[in-house]
Amino acid sequence: MILSISGVVLLAIIVFLFFRKDGLKASHAVACALFGFFLAGTALAPSIKAGSASLASLLGGIKF
């Protein structure tokens, strides 16, 4: 749960930066949000969630 909330916050910050700096239009951001919303309801959602959790554990295991 914490991973998904922090992921949403991180993606929201990235979208905001694209909106401010790179000229992302509001309609593009809405289309991306709707795509993500509907993608979450498909059969691919568990695979995407497992892949992102695996990536997060990989990045969390890196020691500097």
C-alpha cells in the first residue's frame, strides 16, 4: 500500500513537472490518467504491480 501511494505521488510530481516545463497539455495528462485508471482494471494489473514491486525491492537493495 505504501509503495503504491508513494508511486502515485512520484508520478504526480513527474506529470506536474512535464506540465510546467515541457508543455504537457492538460488533455494529455487527463488521457494518461484515464489510461492508467482503465489499465488497472485489466488482467495486466497484477503483472504490472508485481513488476513494480520487484523493481522497488531491487532498488531498495542497492547499497551505496
